[in-house]
Amino acid sequence: MIALRQCVTDDDYEVWLAVRRAVLPNERAPSLDELKTFIKPGDAHLLADLDGELAGSGLMNRSDLGGAHVAPRVLPDKRGRGVGTALLTRLAELAVERGFERAGSHVAGADERSIAFARRFGFEEARRDVKQVLALEGTSRAPRDVDGVEFVSIESRPELLRAAWPVAQQGYEDMPIDGLDIRLDSWLAEEATLPGGSFAALAADEIVGYAGLMRWADEPTKAEHGLTVVRRDWRGRGVAAALKEREIAWAAANGIRELVTWTQTGNENMQGVNTRLGYVTTEVDIAFARGLPLDA
């Protein structure tokens, strides 16, 4: 028998996070405190039991594209027994109850079984995201300077994270993702969780660039890049590379041994910056979407 239940206690959310880490071992997972900060009214975090044993988890929340984001996750040894179907069906119902008309989900590009599952339920490929990784050796070259630009850490001036929001919006607007809608509250909660390794670029006291670094809660020797953005009138002058070189130098000096970054197909310019800095493409993630309800 399959039973679904909503996460209520901290212990429930810790189990939910454990399932996420087991199913997605190569992706950054938040800490419990971070997770609780991200939760908004109407979000659903589910746990699934199969014959009395933990079998999976589910997530339904607002996507950055404005629709619902649904994520049914099943532990490897419990797959093929209806748990994923039960989770997806319930998550889609909750999305409809909240008023969403579309739903999206993400699947690892090498996971043929999950890709087939998504397509069986009518989800169609919307885009592909590219993961690049940099292995650090404990040292790094000195970051380049850019004439007329001062680079300041968010740790030393926390107010710069909020001040960078207008430049961040330019970056989101220019991403090759239709309908992308990042909210300020999400930006402030999720970006620069490693403030010492996150930087703003200032020219005449105006922010012309920003690069954020996020902690990997369960693996302190890893970190993930957040947004890297340069104001449109300052692009092409090496600011993005200079920002990332400062992130790399900080990471190398603070025990980080691996940096992870994600970009999208259509954002080959940033992928080129990463490649020139030594990042290697390791995998591709497929974003799927479809209309709601599922039986429509």
C-alpha cells in the first residue's frame, strides 16, 4: 500500500532532505534551516511510504517560470511499484488547487527511465541545463583587475546584495528561458549563502556586476555558483571572468575543492567563460513542462 503524508515537523523535513540527497546525490541540497526559509504558503512537501517503509518524497511549489514546479522522487530500490505515479498525481492535484495551469519538472539527461516517465504523463521537453564543474587544487591564480572597477565581497558589505537586484534583473531578463520570473524575496534568501565568496563589482560606486556563491550544506568542500551577471553597458570588458576568478580564489583559500555551476542551452557565452577558467561539462538536465490538470 502507498501512503502519502505532508511534512509537518523538523524530523519530517530532515527525512525529505535525505530522500532528495539519495535521489540527487550530485545536486546541492539546502540545510534544514535554509529549506524552512525557502518554504512559502501553499508549498507542499510530501513523504511517500510503501508498505510501511519510506519510499520517496514530493515537492510542489511555484516555479521561477510562474507555473507549478513538481518533483516526485522515488528511492532507487522502490521504483517501478507505483510510488512515482501516486506522488505526481497528488502533486498535480495540489497545483491545480492552488490555481496553477501549467507544471514543470526536471530530469537528469542520462536518466532514461525518468525521461520515459515524464513523457508518459504528457510532459514535453522545454529546455536543457548544462552542469559544469571546476576541481580545485587548493591554490588558484591571482584574479585579474579591470580598469575602473572595485570588487567587494558581500560579506564585507551585506547591503550590496539588495543593491545588486536591478543588475540581477537584467541578467534574468537576458536568460534564454521564456517566462522566467525570479522574485526579490527568493533572490535575497537563496543567493550569496557564502557571502565571503560572493562579490559585487563597483564602478564609481555603481554596481556593474555581481557573482554569488552558495554553500553545499551536506558537503562543505563543495560550493555552487548562483547568478553571475554584468550590467549590459559593461559587458565584454572581462568583468564576469574577474568576478568568477575572485570566487575561485576565495573557494580555494577556504577549503572548497569543487565548484559547480549551471547554465542553459542558449547561454553559450557564459559557458565559454567557464570553459576558459577550467570548468568541465559533466552532465545535462532536461526541463519538462505540460498543462494542468494531468487528465486534460
